[in-house]
Amino acid sequence: MGRADGAGRIIKVQRTARRQKMRDLCAVLLFLLLLPYACSLLFGKEELIRETVAVPEREGLTVSCQSEAGALLTGLEEYVEGALAASMPAEYEMEALKAQAVILRTLCLKAWEEKNGTQTEGSAGIVTAEEVGQRYLDAAQRRQLWGEKYEENQARVEEAVRQTKGMYLTLAGKLLEPAYFELSAGKTRDGREVLGEGYEYLASVDCSHDIEAENYTESILVSRERFWEKLGCDSGGRILLTRDSADYVLYVDIGTERMAGESFRDLFGLASSCFSLAEEGSGIRLTSKGVGHGLGFCQHEADRRAGEGEDFMALLSGFFKGAEIRKDAEQKSGG
């Protein structure tokens, strides 16, 4: 997912022939289900994290990663540590790190679900880092990345993962796919405009802090010859840019040819698809705003909001509309 772009479990229920036992069981389950809400009412505090029963299929979940030492198998929580180190600056606010950890864990569980579907209870599952779509850094790579700040940063990453252990995001009871990226062009994109129906939870969110970032804009000058050569078109063609409501380019039309904005971005190595084109001398100036695809959780904005006092739950609910944080009552997988 770009530079920092980084998404239903089935519980089998055995039926019983005796209706009375079923009614008794339902009564107990209903009591347990409503207990957190009763406590919330009694103590005047909204329950933000729902605890759910651990699913046996997932307790042995393993992630296969590639490290400098070769193939590596990690538990879920250990994988989240390495993926967190790779996907977000460890110096970011702790609440932002915790939110990112929940996102990464959700992506891993979503990849496992899509790969394995329904399995028999108690069976272990394996997914690869490539299937999750998240790079993993082993201890040696983290040392190389952080240098003399290794101990401090490693402790922060471990703490973020530990404090969110077993937590993941759902929408209407099902795992959602929580997209994330580094820096917006001023606000996040509307998922319906970019991906269509089913992505209403990726609503547009104001990210006013992002325009203050040092890497908010990036500009490159490409010769006309090189520009048209990369596009594979005759020079002098008319270019039409179609934008979404967040000002990101959805389509680039060149004559009768159409290219997705993200494809154009990749072709020219732009930081984002929120870009503009301008003739400049013998070349064409390409200027982009933000870093990443612009959908979902904006890391830079989240870090700034966390610095102003928002916790990880508020950050996640702010970027993923209608999402709910769930936590396994018992999470046995992990490093």
C-alpha cells in the first residue's frame, strides 16, 4: 500500500434436542452478553471494547516471514511487533502506535480468514507476510533501523502491542479491512468514491495537521520526451484529470486512453495520487501532496491528535466510521 500504506470468524454451535436446556443456555449467554452494558450503566462509563470468546482456530495462528536470516515463523503478537516497527516511526505517540498495532493485527486476522475460510476447531493456521501485505522487521533489522535508539524504540513497540493484545476491528460483527497510509493531502478520501459500495466505513476525515508536515509536498521535473515515453503515448495529447472530493486523481484520460490515478502515481514514483501537472520550460512539473493512497487511517494526523490527548480507541473510531474494537477473552497466539 504505497510507502506506508499499508483487512467472521465462525463459531460452530451444537444444537441440543432438549429445548429446556437451550432456553437455559440462552438465558446464561444473554446475561453474560448484557453484563458489560449493565456495568457501564452502573458506573456511568461507555464500554468501548467488547470482549469476545477466543476462537480455537486462531489460537495457533502463525505468520511466515522473510528476514535477513531466511524464512521465519512467528506468532501473531510477535508478528505485529515486527510489522509495527516497519510501518510506523517508533517515536510516534504511544496512542498512535497502539492504534496502528490494532490495525496490523486486524489485517493479519483478515488475511488468515480469507485464506483459510472455515476450518475445524483447534486447527492451526499459517499466513505469510506477503498475504497480510505488511513487511516484517526482525530484531537485527530493527537494530539496523534504530541504531542507538534500539532499546528505547523496541520497548515502545512492545508496550503498544502488549497494551492492545488480542484487539482487532470489526464492522457489524465481521472483520473489516482497515486501510492506512502515512500523510494526507488535507483530508482522507471517501471509500465509496474510490472503491464503491461496502466501504462506507472509510469516510472522509479532516486532517488539518498534515499540511504542516515537512514532506507534505513533493515536486519533480520530467522532460517532455521522458514524460510521453513513460505514458506510451504520442506527445501533445490532451490530458484530463478526474478528481475525487479529497482532490486525489481518480483517472487520467489521455485521448481515448484511461489510466487510474494510482497507476499514474506508481509510473512516475509520486508520493500520492493527489497531484498536478504543469508545463515548465522544456519539461513537465509533477507536484504531489501527501504520502500514500489517502484511504483510512492517516498516521501523521493520528500522531498529532494523540499528542493532543486522543487515545487509540478514539483515533480508530474517528478514522473507521462504525467500527468496533473487539478483544479475545483469551489470546494464546503471539510471540
